[in-house]
Amino acid sequence: MRLRNVRLVHFRNHAETAFTCSPDVNVFVGKNGEGKTNILEGISYLCLTKSFFAASDATALQLGTEAFTAQGSFEAADGLTFDTVVSYQGAERRKVMTVNGQAPESMAAMVGQFPVVILSPENSNITFGGPGDRRRFVDLVISQASRGYLEDLLEYRRVLRQRNRILADNRERPGSVTAALEPWTESLVNCGARIVARRIRFVQEFEPEVRTAFGRVAAVNEAPALEYRGTVELNGDASPDAVRSAFARSVERVAPQEQRAGLTLVGPHRDELGMTINDLELRGYASQGQHKTFLVALKLAEVAFLRERCREAPILLLDDVVSELDPERATRLLTEASSLGQTFITATEATMFDRTYGATGYRRFSVRAGQVTADE
Amino acid sequence: MLYTSESIEQLAAAFGQLPGIGRKTAHRLALHILKLPREDVDVLARALVDVKEKVRYCSVCANITENDPCAICASPKRDRSVICVVEEPNDVMAIEKTNEYRGLYHVLGGALSPLDGIGPEDLRITELLRRLETQPTDEIILALNPNVEGEATTLYLTRLLKPVGIRLTRIARGLPVGSDLEFADEATLSRAIEGRIAL
């Protein structure tokens, strides 16, 4: 997937910005606060219908304006064009998306249509943060590759809230809840087992990609590894049916604790993705450099994974990565990125890119106070 | 500050309570009413009151009706050995439109949803069990909505009704008629494969 052009109107500090993209590497150079990241955020709206870091759409409105628009033309590998518009009305808090003039059946239906991989300073919580941050990473990657997985996640979240309500009410007014819980437990297990089985399969498919990417960026002999650490006790068999019966047994086993806690205690919402280098936990043992290399490897692996699953090379957004990495690793990442597909990069200066790609090997834009100009 | 009048605001507020009606539409409707001839407004007002006064729930199936029991329960042409369990009266209307189903109905009045405070005792489940005791039934069809709450209700009823020993079925979940396989979303397609039937 490639973006041909992008237009942003009243989007953060961009009153109106329009530019034509290079099908390969695009670099946005400017000082801090000039609006470089906002461009990547705009592209994120086009691909995912939302920001990659801000929780609320309203924060993307330019101050003093009523509505913003992000517009872009995608070109798929088979040559088809998708003119995409995402607009947000501040007063009504309404977000509308159209693709070739038509509204998709839902925002969720758009996830994965325009695959995108984002590496930004916020992502450091994938390796530094809690289990929830790693689950979110795994869920976003699989969701882009599988619509059914996203539907399962949404369904599971709903079932979980319903089931937790029964447990919470019961803690306030104790009584027998077994009968009331049963249908929700069954739904939880059916839907949750599909999620757990898919995640386990994902980790198996994803780990080799991480190892390959890690080797390319780090150039040291270290062995990164991923491990799915579930709250459901499995005996080696991770087929959906086996996970389902194991899940059912686990829920039964923790029933007394659940009633005390007033919460659902086992399931994909409590699972963890373990990350190690040379069998040592990343969290607690790894150096800053190892953390960063691991993160870059995860993202490059994500590109490879999505390219295969979506049959379409994802767009790669690299926000301020050069200042985060040492020059050697940064060069390797940039070389790697340009071979993967269309890339959008923000940076405070261009030296690194001239050195890596040659002065004419990429398209450079200057960003100043929300104005974007292509450098000749 | 009031730009219109208190009566208009009151009517708009009342419209705003209706499902699917936002603030702007509510105002537009209120102003539309103002423009209508007096007789049309009388007809509308009477229709609103009539709905509340005349319509009741069938004592057998809990469908909406003006005569108790309802036309379906009273009809000698219906197959009394099959009961189709649905969530709401409009589900009955939807199935009736197919002209395929000749059995009876049972309207639960919703689906299980602890978040909304709806438990089994808030649905007409005891009424269904009592009905099964008095009325010989060969089959119960569960036709609840294909969402999280409908699914949980189906599972609940299955556990409850299995021991009764009556043939228990649920409507299939799958592909819409007239669509192409390749355009079906993955979730629907995987459910359709899950619920495949032997030929």
C-alpha cells in the first residue's frame, strides 16, 4: 500500500497542508513543535481512523476551529486507488470516513484495509510498560491482519464487562450466582479461547521474524525470544478446542477467588507476552540499547508479518527514531525501512538521511509552523 | 435564553427522548407539528394515547395485542407444537413477514444484560416454563439476536430447557441471502463455517 498524496485541514497546527508523497522514503525535517509528528498522526487517521497516541479526536482539532479533515489517496499493490477522507466535527463529536465516496459499514471494518506500522517514542511502553501495553501491541497487529480477531476482541470485552458486573454485584450483596454466571462463563470461554489460541499461534509465527529483524539491526550475537504467558493452564496443546476446555477448567478452579475479588481472574485480558534476550527478562535486565533494539525489531517484524497476511506492504511511520537510536543502529534501521515499502520519517535534521540514502535517494520536506514545503 | 417558546421546547424535549432522535431532529419535528393542520395533530395525539390505552401484552406469548390472547395464539391455523422464543415484539413481526413460520411465539421482553440490571427474573422465562407444562410442545426454536447478550440468553435457556426433554433448536447464524462469499466479513464467514450442516 502506498500513499500518493496527503491533505490535512485544521489538523493540529496545520491550517492547510498538502503534499505529494514519494513511493519510497519521505522525510519531514523541522525543529521541535513545528508540526512534524502531526503529519504522521494525520496518516494514522487515514489508515486506522484514529491517532496513534491521542485518545481523543478533539485534541487533533486546530485551536479555534470546528472541524478537521485528513484526506489521502492510497494505491494498492494491484493498482486500485482508494480516495480516503476522515473528518471530525467538533461540536457533534462526530467522525466520518469515506473511501471512494462511500462510508464503510463501520470504523472497525476499516482496520487492516490500509495496513500501517508506527514506531514512535510512545511505543517504548511496549517493552518498558505493563502487560496491558504488550497485549495492546499484539492485539493491534493481529487485528490488522484478521478482521475476525477484532470482532472477537470486541465481543470478549463486552462479555467480560457483563460477567464482571455479576461478580461485583455479588460481592456487595452475596448470594448464589452460579446460575447467573453460567451463560456468561460459557460465552467468555468460547470467545476467549479463540483469542488465546490466535495469540499463541501469532507468537509462534512472529518470533522468527523478530529474531531476523533483531539480528539485522543489532549486529551482535544476542538471542531475543517471545513467550505467551497465559493465565489459562495449557498442557502443550494450543488448538482452539484444547484451549477452550483448559479455559473452562481454569475458570472453575478460581471460582472462589473470583467471588472474593468480584472480578474475572483468568482469560486473555490477564495474559502476558514475555520478552527476553538471552533468556533474561527484558524488563529489569536489559540495557536501554537492548530495549530500543528489541522495539525496533518488533516493529520490523510487524511489517513483515502484515505484508504476508494482508498481501500488501504496510506503510511505515517512524517518528523521531534517529535521535532515539545510536547512529549505527539508526543507519541499519533506515536501510532496512527503505527496503520494506513506503516510509514516512520525522527528524530534526537531515544529515543522517543524506548519508544513508544519498542526497537524491529520498524526498525531503521542511516543516515550519504547520507549513510543509518539498525541498528540491 | 429561549428563542422559541416553552411549548415548542417541551415538545422538542419529548421528541428528544425517543430512540434515534437527536437535538436537531427533535426541534425540526416540533416545528413541523406546529405547521400541521389542527386535525392531523389531533389524530397524532389520539394515536399516541390509544397505543398506551388499547395495546396490551398477550397473556400467553407476551406479544403486543389489542385482544387477549393475541391473533397468533388464538388462530386455529397455527401449529401449536412449536414455540419460537424471541426477544421483542418486533422480532415476531420480522419472522411473520417471512410467511414461512406457522408455529407460536414466546416474547421474552429482552435479553440477559447484567450491565443494564437485567437478569433471568426480569425476562418472561417462568411464563415460558409454565406454558410448557400445560401445552404439549415438540420443539422450541431459540431466535435471539446474534450479539453478546442474545448469545448468553441462548446459552442460559439451553441449560434450562435441555432437561425438559423437548427438541431444542436455534436459528442459524451466517451469510445473508443474495450476497457473495468473497464479500462476507471474516467473522460472519467463520460463524457460518462453524454452524455448517450435513447434507
